Amino acid sequence: MDEPGGARTVTFTSHALTVQLAAAAALTERVRLWTTVVILPAHNAVQVAKDMASVDRLSEGRLTLGIGVGGRAQDYQAIDGDYTNRWQRMDDQVATMRRIWAQEPPFAGSNPVGPPPVQAGGPPLVAG
């Protein structure tokens, strides 16, 4: 559940999103990188924030992140996740990711999660 991988859906035959984006960042210099829709409530927000900030760094600020809640209950079942209240969870996760990108520690007494993104406020978010 904590690895942001399935771009479209968890049970779809796609490669891990972060790996594809890192490869694209390394092989290009000017192309803007866009994710497909990341089913955010199916992932840990702090890990997604770290992974996407890493790609934003590797791409020198060329990342746009698509997010959504997904419409397939089987994807949540595959990861033993909760299909209910997914809209509110996504809103809460976006707030968490923005705090992480602002270098606020995830909890009191913790170090910030790095790297910080190149783009101020983190990669632009597009809801799908």
C-alpha cells in the first residue's frame, strides 16, 4: 500500500510510475513530465510526496502530478484498502503532501522529508 506504483489502477498491468518518471527525467531535458492519475488514497501521502519531489528534482522542475480516488473497488480490495471516504482522504493527503513539500516534518520531533521539490509548493496537481 505504501509504494506509489500503479498509475491508472493497482490491478492494471502497468509499470511502477516512479520508475517510469525517473527514467523519463534522466533521458529528457525539456519535455514536461505528467503522471497519469495516481489513485492517491491507495498510497501513503508522505511516500508519494517524497517520490514525486524526487522526480521533480531529477527533472529540474518539469513534473505535473495527476491525482484521483479511482472508481474500482477491486483496486482497494487488492491492497486491503478502504474504498469508503476516499474523497475526504484524498483532500487530507493533498494537505499532507503540501506540508511535506514545504519541508514541515511529518510529526513533532521528526526531520523534514526530503528532497524538497524544485517547484515552489511542489509539483502542480491536476485532479482526474
